[in-house]
Amino acid sequence: MIQCALGKGIVTVDPKLLLNRIALRVLKRRQQLGLSQRALSAKLGMASNGVARIESGESNLTVQTLCMVAEALGMEVEDLLVEES
């Protein structure tokens, strides 16, 4: 497994693990904010199943989408990527 340092910590470069980490963090934060998947999808301007695909780890996010999701959830991109220590 390859890892690289990023500001606050370490980022795993295994794509599947990284997508799963992002998925769980998006789900957790969305629920903390009391948003439905449909509401977050609308906020992001994506199809109603877009957030479901992100939260299931099925969506291979672009950098632009990753930034939009972080902003919509009031997070930094690093918060979605970096391993918790």
C-alpha cells in the first residue's frame, strides 16, 4: 500500500480504500447536518442518485466534485482524504 503525507496526516493511495473512506465521511457528515441524500444532491447540482453513489463508494470522484462535496458539507477536502490518527 502506498501512502503520502498531506497537511494534516497520511493519505492512502489505494483507490478503493480512499473511495470507501470518502464515502463513510460524506455519509457521516450529511447525517450530522440532517440532510437527505436528495437535498445534498440538489445542493451539489447533481442527479438524485449522485450522493448515493458517492456514499456507496461507487463514484470515482473528480477533484472538482470532491471540492464541491467538501464545501457543501462545510468541510475541507483534507477532512475527506486524510487518515484519522
